[in-house]
Amino acid sequence: MKEILETIILNLVDNKDSVEIKELEGEKSVVFEVKVADGDMGKIIGKQGKIAKSIRNVIKAVASREQKRVSVEFIG
């Protein structure tokens, strides 16, 4: 799951070195904290949050196959 998220994020940003993804895993849930450069935050969120919502939907679809709940948080 983390690899898929990392691939999506790295293809959206310009400053690939500043991307940090933390995975906080519980029994049935996973929280991903995505940290990118300030200049790339707009590219990750998109207009009206559409790109961020799409990223969350893809990750939730992957997590459902593993019977886990997932949350993706974008940190500036």
C-alpha cells in the first residue's frame, strides 16, 4: 500500500527529495502521513481537493482488499 502511495506522490511533485511518508499501523487501520515541500502541496491537493480525494480513494480501494481501514493525511 505504501509503495502505491509513494509512486503516486512522486509522480505529482517536482521536489522528490522532500517527500516523506510515515505509516502508522494499528490492528485494523493504517494512517499515512504525507509530507511534501510547500511548493508541491498545491499539486497534491489540487483544485477544490480533487486530487487529494482521488489519492485517498485509490488507497482505500487497495486497503479494502486487505480488510483494513486507511486514512491519508497531507502535512504541509
